[in-house]
Amino acid sequence: MAYMRTFLIAAALAALPLTASMMAPAAAVPVGTSWVEGTLVHISSNNIKVKDDKTGTELSFLLVPHFDQVFSGDGKTTYQMKALHSGALVKVFYDQKFLGQRHADRILVLNRRQIPVKQQKG
């Protein structure tokens, strides 16, 4: 019984840094060091798939619950997830720290002329 209690305490302490990092404000969370720019192929509540326009490969990214890091190309205007749709040109900043899976840190919405979107009508 004492071993189980020790194990549970150790597991809780090990998860503490992960929990603290998930509760940090969005402005304090650094953007991933890698990025891909391409056409949005698929989007759902927990993942996004982007086809890299340069290489033609499709990359899939996990989205954390309540993901809200969707911005215009200049980074000044925020968008809701429902503003994203298949065929849109996006730039996804990501990293692979959590269990080796790629997850999106920030998504920029661009237009087809590679110019950041100034205003989106919808």
C-alpha cells in the first residue's frame, strides 16, 4: 500500500510541470521553432493537416483543446478556428516535444499571393 501511495505522489509531481505549462497565458508560450507553409487540407477539433506547397508532403498537427492561436499573417489580427477552411493558405509554427507528436503552436492565415491577409470577410 505504501508503494502505491509513493507511486501516485511521484506521478503527480512528474505531471506538475506539464500542467503548469498548459495553464500559462498564450502570450507567454513561445512559438515552435519549426514551421510549414502550405494549403490547408483538413481541419477538425483536435487536428489539422497541411500540404506543404514546396515539397508536396502532407503534415498532420495535433491541436490542444481550446486552441486559439490563429492570426493574420502580420500577427496583429486574431481569427476563430471556424474561419479556417480547406484550401486556405496557412503557415503553421509547431514543435514535437509532447510524446514526439507534432502539435501546432500558432497558425497564420495568408492569402494566395503570399501576402498576409489584411481583412477577412465572412
